[in-house]
Amino acid sequence: MNTALPYLIVSGVFLAYFILHSLAASISTKQWIASRWPEIMPYYRLAFNALAIVLSLPLLLVMFLYPGEPLWQWYGFGFYLTSTIALLAIFGFLYSLKFYDLSEFWGTRQLKERNNSVHDQENFHISPLHRYVRHPWYFLALLLIWTRDVSTVQLLVYLLVTAYFVIGSRLEEEKLIAYHGEVYRRYQEKVAGVFPLPWKFLSAGQAELLVQESLLKKPLSKP
């Protein structure tokens, strides 16, 4: 087998997933569907998440079929350090769940309320983790993957995932600006995106002021 072929296959499968995921999440796609089949919009978020899970299976399959050659493994102090960081990332993720409207995230709220809007309906809020980074889930996921042992294929995948998180976060923020407006722009100016920066964060008081400001703005009501 051509030695480059496994890397091309892995890259192709991951890139296809990223493109499909981004297209399905875009406002333009949801507006197109809403304009033609508004009755299915309450199911959209639920179907989107189900499809994302199903389509992730080929990603796991190609990584299993093409494990690649080992590049580095963590031993001794490095193993304990990276394992501690990974555990902290998991705890951080579990801690963050209490600050999300999970019924809206999964789509059960939209289905229950028969909501056909193309915009998320959750109000602007800033959790403790969001005071330090705008996309804490992306950052925590990157901590998890980059603290694991790495093969040549895994390195490729981790680089692709990292690039997608950076690019995808910007696409996601276009939707957040469309929904939350100038308040979110001000939040962007003050807090780092995917990777925390020590000079870009909000105090609890500053976060509360931004949230209070957002309450003066009426959310978009158009579908």
C-alpha cells in the first residue's frame, strides 16, 4: 500500500465530517430548510446531534484501521502530569455542564416547545469558565487529546481537530453575533477565543455587567 494513502484517507474522512458538520450548523442551511419545511425545524437540533454522533463512527473506524507509527509516549513524571491535566479537563467539562441549557443543546426543548426558529434561544450568559475563554469545551477537548500518546496518524488527526476548532469557533461566533449583537462583540474583545490568555479575561463583576446589558436587548424573533 502507498504509505501516503492511509493519511489521505484519514484526512479525507475527517475533512468531510468537518464540512458536513459546519454546513448543517450554519444559519443559511437552517434558513433554507425553514423556508421550505418549517414543520421539521423543531426536530432539527435533535436530528443534527444524532447525525453528528452517527457520522463520528467512521472517524473512529479509520483511526482503528490506520493507527500509524508511534511518535511519542508519556513516561514517568510526564505520564502523571499529562494524566492529571486530562483528569482536570474532564472535571472541567463536567463542571461546565451545570451552566448550559442541556435540553436546548440536545434539541429536546425545541421539540417540546415546537420552536421553529433557526437561532438558539438560550439567553446570553457567562459561566465561570467562559470568563477565561469563549469556547471552554473546545479548549478542554484539546487538553484531552494533546495529553495522550501520539502516533503519526493521531498527530495528523489532532492537528486537523485543532484547526477545525479554531475555524469552527469563528463560524459559530458569526451566529452568536447575529443573535446577541453588540454585547457579544464586546465579550469577544475582552475574552480569548479557544486558548486562554492571561491578559484577556473578565472578573465576576465585569461578566455580570455584560449579562445585565444583554438583558436590555430583545432576542431575535424571526425564524
